[in-house]
Amino acid sequence: MRRAMLIAIPLMLLVGAAFYFLLWTPIGEDIAIQEQELSTLQAQENALRQRLNELNRINERLPEYDRANANMLLSIPELPQIDGLTDELSVLADRANVVWEAVSFSTPGEQSNTGVREVALAMTVTGQYFEVLGYMYGLAELDRLIRVDGITVAPAIDSETGVNTLTVTINAMAFTTGAIVVPLPPEVAEPDIPVDETTTTTTTPDSSTTTTTVGG
């Protein structure tokens, strides 16, 4: 009996070791892999849920975006209207009580994927701090859309009054939606054809020669 127990115990240990190395270890590794994949899928699900919530919020605000886009398009004229914009900037300078030193415009650029053309402009005004600030705020309130891209400020003191002034150069962008039509030079235009000329075509039966005569 004792001998049987002595033999059985090592066999049980051997069977247990074999079970652990042959069966349990691969199963445990597979479980670990499955748990890692599950964790990855849960993280992806959380990210997708967050994205879905963002899209739902955007969808709820679509009418607001559409109204804002429509209002923006109303502030972008079909033609560049440089003269009209110059007048608006001049009136704004008078209203803000700044000295309008200079303004320059670029040729409208190529149409972008948003359907608009950019017209770069640079203007220089001089005035006291709050006057210049009022001019800057006035640009945002114009009926026409103006995007300010950058400003350069140069402070100075008026030699006569001793008042601190600012000379501000504003780099901005105006927009237009229409195509820019460049007229053709006269030599490119189609020539007029006299109405009294006639054109006759004669084909010789025994050959492939065709003669065209212009004249009355």
C-alpha cells in the first residue's frame, strides 16, 4: 500500500506538471491575448462614442452654421468693387478720427476650393491709441467681410502737441466670388468678315483637289 502511494504521488505530480505546461499555459496565454484585444476594442468603442457625440452636436447646430454661412456669403461681393471698398475705408477713417495715410490692393487671386478669390490689401493709419482701436473694431463691422492677417505698430510723439500717436500698418484680406474677366486685346479678337464676299468650292471629278475661291 505504501509502495503504491509512493508511486502514485510522483505520477500525480507528473500529470499535474504535464497539464500545466501542455494545457493550462497555452490557455492562459490565449486568455491574456483575448483580454488585450478586448481592452483595445473597448478603447476604440469609447473613441467612436466620443466622435459620435461630437457629430451629433454638430448636426444639432447645422441650422446655426447654415445661417452664419449665408450671412458670410452676403458680405462677399461677386465683383472686387475696389472703389467701393476704398470709399468705405475712407469713411471709417473719418469716423474713427484717424489719418488715413495709404492703402494698396493686389489683383484678385485664383479661386480657392471654397469658391472665393482673395484680394490682399495693406493700409496705414495714424492716430491715438483709442482712435486706432476704434478703426480696428470698425473693420469688423463693415458690411463687407475683411480678414485682418497682421498689424505693425510704430509709436511716435507729435512734435507740436507732444501727444503720443501710433502709426499702424494693417495687412488684411478682402474677398470676391465672381470670375475675373480679362478683356482680350484687339489683335486677338475675331476679324470682321465682309458681307459681300462669297465662297465657292469646286471639286474636280477625276482628282481629289478642292479649290476654294473668295470673291464676288
